[in-house]
Amino acid sequence: MCVVTDLLRIDNILCRDDSSDSDILIARLAARAEPVAGVPASVIETAVKEREKLGTTAMGCGVALPHCRIPNARTLTLTAATLVRPILFGNSSGENVYLVFLIVVPEGENLRYLKLLSRLSVLCSDRGIRERLAAAETPLDFISVLKETS
């Protein structure tokens, strides 16, 4: 089983972020991912936006799982954010989200990525977990919720 907290660092979590749209949020999450992924935030940001053009990664229930494949990324990288106010995520038919996990996938990490995506989907399909994550005041609170569900 994939343990989300093995991949999510405290400093890669934004709690109660005030981003007003998905572009701002993606930029902020990409900046957090840069030191771990080992690629510039601008590269991550562009790759995520290109992926979103193919179809929104909003999965329903206020959650989005944007992701991108960057062959020369150092490692599978996960960042997360909760939002003060829900924002429209995806194209014009997108939906409002308040909980976002951004994933950077390097070459050779497809299996681990799919396990992470599956685990996040299961966690985020639980209303109670979503609400507890959204209510987290600090990154430490956010991680605590995830550890309790592992």
C-alpha cells in the first residue's frame, strides 16, 4: 500500500491558502514542489497546465488531483493545499475545489504514481477525511489526519 505521508513533506502543504484561481494555486504548489522534484517551478507549472488542457483533474466532491509527467524530475513529488474559498478548477466545465494534491511524476515512477493516485482517490472519496483535511489549520494538522487514515 502507498503511504501518502511518506511522500508529503510538511513544507509542501499549504493550509487555508487564499488563491483566487487555479493558475495562482498551481504556481504556488509548483514552487513548493521545485526543491524536491529538482526541476524549476515554471516547468512544473507549465506541465500541469498542459495536462489540464486534456481534461480537468477535478475528481468531484471538491477535490482535484493535478499531475504532470516530467522525465528528468528527481523523484515522485507530492504537494497539497486546502483553500479558504473554493475555486473553479479546470476548463470552463470544471468544478469548484477546496482540496488539491499536486503530483510530479518522473520517468520510471509510473507504478508508484498509480498507487499514490489510487490511495489519494480512496482517501478523498471519504467525506469525513475530506472535511478533516480541509479543516486543518496547519501542515502538521494536515499530516496528522493523513497518518490517522494510513
